[in-house]
Amino acid sequence: MKKHIGLFFVNLLLVLSVVAQKKVSELTLVYDASISSGSAEPKMADALDGATTTVYLKGAMSRTEMVSALFSSTTIHDSKAGTAVVLKEVSGQKLLIRMTAENWVEKNKRYNGMTFTDTKETKTIAGYNCTKAVAKLADGTTFTVFYTSDIIPENKDYDSQFKNLNGLPLEYELVQGKLTIKYTVSRINLNPVPASRFDIPKAGYRELTYEESRKVN
């Protein structure tokens, strides 16, 4: 009898865990960026400190906008087709870069084989319970991320670095050169996202292929 009661409670906990997880097809996230180290590069620090990154998800479509005092960059990705368009505005220039599915894979190949190892550290971010995990890339690079498993995006391909994460990243640190940049969610919106968010501009931009853009950079 005790064995049956024990199994009942184990199954109940599993059911409650699944219920607690909410798979979503539409979502808006706003991250605030802050520089936690690396003041030896003041120009880059000034460009990124106080920047915001907004992520819009709608089905297979995603739009990621990064806006700072010195530049802005938007990536519109179709995970079903694998293609993407990048819009950049810097120093008065407006560039539109088209990426094939092969280009997208090439651009994000450093995240292949990436793993996440949970730690025992937890904290609450934007009202969600988060677990700290250590991410490790194939080249040995590591960074930390706090994620919640209460919200699971149906489109796991919107950000290649978090494709294998069992939840939604709400805070993470990335190292770029000598800079350590922390991104923390300041707002989560589960309301429907207008389809117009994923429209590609038809004018006003100098259009480049991915290969051409790499020569410009």
C-alpha cells in the first residue's frame, strides 16, 4: 500500500512539473546590457553599456534587435527556411544583409556541440525562478546563464547559442574581447506579436550578400 502511495506522489509531482512548464509560440523579451568588466576598452564599453536587446518570437519567425548609443542591429530569422536578414545602422550607413540557410549555419557553427551543466545556484528574475547553468562551447569557452524552465519557446532555433538549453535564458554573461557583458531580462510579454514585426524593408538600405558583408567588416 505504501509503495502505491509513493508511486502516486511521484507521478503527481511529474504531472505538476509538466503543467508548470508553459510552451509558447509567441513571446517578447527585453534584455538590458551592462558591462561588468573590461574598462580597458572604453569605446566598446560605451557602445554596449546601457544597450537593449529585444527578442520577438512568432511561430517559426524571430526578430532580435540590439540598440545602443552608437549602432543598431536587427536579425530576422525564419527557422523553417533557415534563412535570415540582418539590418545594420552605424555611422549613417544602413545595410541589409541576406543570409542563406548555409550562411546561417556557418555564422553560428561555433555553437555546435555546446553543452549546459546545471549548478545548485538559483535566483528569481522578472518573477520567474531561475537555475544557474554553465555553458561550454566546443573550443572550451564557458559562460554562465540563469534560465527558467517555466517558459519553453516552441522555436528553439531563434538563438543558436541557447538551442540546447532546457528553458528560457533570462540572464547571461558573454565575453567579447576584454569585455564581459551581462544581459538581464527587464520585461517579458506573452501577448501575440504582430506579423509586421518580421517584414523586410524594401527600400532605404544598401543590400549585401553575407559574403560581401564579411569583406566590409
